Amino acid sequence: MIRLLTTSFLFCLAMVFSFGFNLDAEIQEEGERIILQRCLMCHDSKRIEDAEYDHKGWKETVERMMSIGSRITPAEKEILIDYLTRDLEETDSED
């Protein structure tokens, strides 16, 4: 279990460097925390990295996860959607 948490933490650090520093620091920090604590408990990081959703797609995905038992709070939902959407836009614009 400690190995999994360590791996997840290292993944989050890697995400910080690979996705850039252009996001608002608070959104970036909270988004990464939510992914680590809520998403990576069930999903492989590759699934998130490879997703090609726009804002609507992320909103639908997060809401679907909440409807089937994810422990994402309503406040976390908005931050997570914003983080994932902005991250995707920045990654696409760098290509």
C-alpha cells in the first residue's frame, strides 16, 4: 500500500512538470490533489493522460464517476473539471 501511495505521489509530481506551470497555482495544486486522492485510487494514470475531453466531456465523466460512488465532493468537482479542461487546452496548444 505504501508503495502504491509513493508511486501515486511521484506520478503527481511528474504531472506538475509535464503539464506545465501555467495554471493558477491553487487550481493546479488542488486538481493534482484530487486526482491523487480520488481518481488514481481506481484508475491508471494513463487513462487520464490519454483522455481527449473538452469541458463538457470532463464534466460528464466526473459526474458519472460521482454517480457510481466516487468520493469527489461538489467543490472538488468544479476544481477538477477546471483543472482537467485547462490542462488539456494547454497541452494541446503546446503541440
